[in-house]
Amino acid sequence: MTQTNLELDAIVIGGGFGGCYALHRLRQLGLSTKLLEAGSGFGGVWYWNQYPGARVDSEMPSYQFNIPAVWKDWHWSERFPGDEEVRRYFEHVDRVLELSKDTFFNTVVSGCRFDSVSGLWTVHTETGLKATCKYVTAATGSSYKKYFPAYPGLDRYEGLLVHSAAYPDDLDIAGKKVGVVGNGASGLQIVQELAKKDCELTVFIRTPCFAIPMRQRKIGPEESEMMKGYYDAIFDRCYKSTSGFPHNTKFQSARIAAPEERKALFDELWRRGGYSFLLSNYYDFLLDEEANTIFYEYWAQQVRARMTDHEKMNLVAPLRQNHWVGTKRPSLEQDYYEMIDRQNVVLHDLKKAPIIEFDTSGAVTAEGRRDLDVVIFATGYDAVTGSLLDLGIEDQNKVPLSEKWKEGIKTHLGMMIPDTPNLFLVYGPQAPTSLANGPPFIEMEVDWICRAIAKMRDEGLASVAPTAEAAEEWKEEVYRVSENTLYPKTDSWYMGSNIPGKRREPLVYLGGMPRWWKKCNDGLESWEGFDTRTF
């Protein structure tokens, strides 16, 4: 380990969309800035997730940076690019913006401490690097800290254990018995691919995923180039929409619409594919139980028509609704329901027969043992807050962030934390974050951070931090909006309930991007809700 001491204006933590854009924009402000990244390359979640079938759920061209120098010479080859193409995109971003020259890779942050006397942050890493700076931007994302279920006996299991975010390049499953635990986006994509292989696949399902057709297709260079003539309109629509997507919206209740009208719209959006079925549909399916059930019944009919095994279809798409549509992360699929209908795939109902423990040869359930050569945990992450809490952040009073948030998350606008001057959050808790299209939303956050820093410089301010009162009011807003939806009625990582022992609370602001953005701009106008200090 070598000791490296840096004196900088700003540090950015994380090399995904948020970190890359933050480094780019902070340098444009003239700030000496370095980026610290745990992996050996850029991409964030797309660097770590290299499992079979890993693919973007947001369609192009809206899932990319709105930086002309970057997009002018880049052509996406698919409507929904795979992980390899996204990593090539980040390599392209690096070349165009020259990010690597200011980046420390394979660098894990272990401590971030604010010194009230100097007004500076000190950032420590596991590799011995130490940096002092005025501004810290934590762009650690929602999906970095892997979650492994603590099943008894896992240490005795003699097969191969794999997490979806650390999938081996050389994993050969031919002729093997493979188990997949987890039924979210990564679990669906893995199962969708492995079911085609020569293997016996067991899919352990607690709550069936809600998946809608992706309608994947190739995009040629000519079409890609033509679409660039509309990029300004597409990105502008993303910034102004509720969810950061450019989709059409329909401000009509599903309950009011006539059945034949609903059927016609549902059929049209189902054929269109992608998130059109949710984002361009009747607005109230996440607000009203009756409307949600209307959506569910249509979805279940469509799914069941694609399967032949009645026992399987009754598990993944039962006629009687057992979860609220959209309150867990919806997924896009290509042939998932046909694949789980295959004879080499067994669906195991964890509610009926939970996993009790693991032994040397596999999983022991309430119905008996299932021998497994490979177990793949597609069990997700300690989402949104997990990676932030691992940074060792201490505020101006030397209080760790883990202690500050022990009784619940408190931020102002999801952007800053009380008593924690000049530390900014990107894609963090209590902002639209995981329910928004990532890149456009991230650009808005980082642009706000840069405007705040520029305003500080113009006004001769040494530090800015939100007041405790403003954070409390924002927390009440986050809760109030959440309680007017169906989200709190479902256990999901949106509510922090996927991690045993984690406090159950809304991790994401559900009021939409325009409402959040107005409050961000209002606060920046007069520093309302912030404590400011001069030099």
C-alpha cells in the first residue's frame, strides 16, 4: 500500500453515470477534481453486472448522456442495449471526455470526515490514498452493495455460489443442476438465458416478477443517425417528464374509461413494448387499487396465454391478484414466460416451501432437498443507502452517517444532509432516483450541484448545508407523497424491506421529477432551507 496525499477542490466517488458526469461538469467549473472508483473501469452497475442476458430496460436514445461531443459519433445497435455495448459506450465516453486521467480505479473509499476548523473534507481509501477537498460528490448509485441471504449452512455448501453482480466469465453450466434465487430484473434476465442451455434449472420464487414485453429490435447506423435530429426534443421531454422518460402520458383514470376503450389502449401499448404499457397508460394504476387490478387482470391474461403448464402459470400469473402492479420494480422480458414453461425448468414456490438451510449438496426446503451444482443469488442490493453508509461519512459534529440515519433517512431534496457541509448526493435516497430514467435525472442533479457551487463562489460562501428543519420537512413530504400511493402496501427495495433488519421507509421520492425539481430550484434561488457560512 502506497500513501498518496492529494489537495483538491473536489472529489467524486463512483464511476457510473453520476460520477462520470459529475467529474466532467466539475472540471468545466475549473475545479481540480478526481474521481475514485472501486472497479477497474467506468460504468457503475454496468461494470459489475456481466451475467448472461444483462440488458438495459430503458430504451435508446433516452438512456445516455446529453453531451453532443459524446453522442455525435456513437450509434446504439439495439433498442435495449446489452451490458457489453453499455461498457463500450463508457469506454467511448472516457475517450471523448478524457475521464481516466483524473480517475483512481480499484480504489474503495473507507472514510469521509469533515473538519470544521479548515472547512475541508478528508477522504481516505483502502489503498492508502488520502485527499483533502472542499466539495465531495457521492455518486455511489442505488445498486452496488450486494445482498447475500444469510441461509444457514451456506458455508457447508460444496457447490459454486455466485452473485449476479459478480458472475464469472468462464461459468459453464452444461449438464449441471443450477438454482437461481431471486425474481427481480437480474433474476429474470439470467433465467431467460440459462433456460435455453443444457442444464436443469430451478427457479426459487417468493414473489413473482411483473414483467412486460421488451419488443427488442436492432437499430441500424442510418436510423441512429436520423434520430439525432430529434435528440433535443427527446432530452427536453425527459427533463420535464414525471419519470425522466420521453413517453406520451395519459391523464385519465382507468376506472372511468369504458372497458372496450381500455382494451384497445392496453393492446396498443402491449404491442408497442418497453415501458409504454406503464408510462403511457392510465395514470392512476399506482394510486388506486381498483385501477391496479384492471391492469393486473389484463397482464395475467396475456402471460397465461403464452404458457402451457398450468401449475407454473398459476404461480407466476395467478388469476387472483397477489401483489400490486408496479410497486416492485417492473421488468422487461423477451421470452421469459416461454422459457420458464420449458421442461428443464422447475419453479419452486418459496412461500409454500421456503429454503430452510443449505447442506453440502444443495438447498434443503420444507419439501425436501434440491441437489444443486451451482447456486446463483440474483438477490439484488442493499439499495440506495447501503453504499453511502459504507463510505464512513462523518459530519461536522463527528457523527457518523449510520448514526444520523438510525431513526430514518434525513436529507434535503435528496441532495444534501444536515450538518454535512458541501457534500452532495447523486442518485441517492429521498430523490426520484430509482423510479426515474437515470441519465437525464442524474444530469439534472449534477447541474444543480454545479449551480450551487458557482453560486457559493459568486457570493463568497465557504460552506452550505441544509437545516435540520428543512430536512424534516422534506422527510414529511417524502412520506406524505408515498402514503398516497400503493407502494407502502408492498415489501420491496423501494421501501428498504428487502434487507433483514433494515428500517422500512420510502427510499425514493414518489412525487415526480417536476415537483422535486421546482423545490430544488426554489431552494437554490435564495438558499431557503440551507445554512450558509462565509469565509
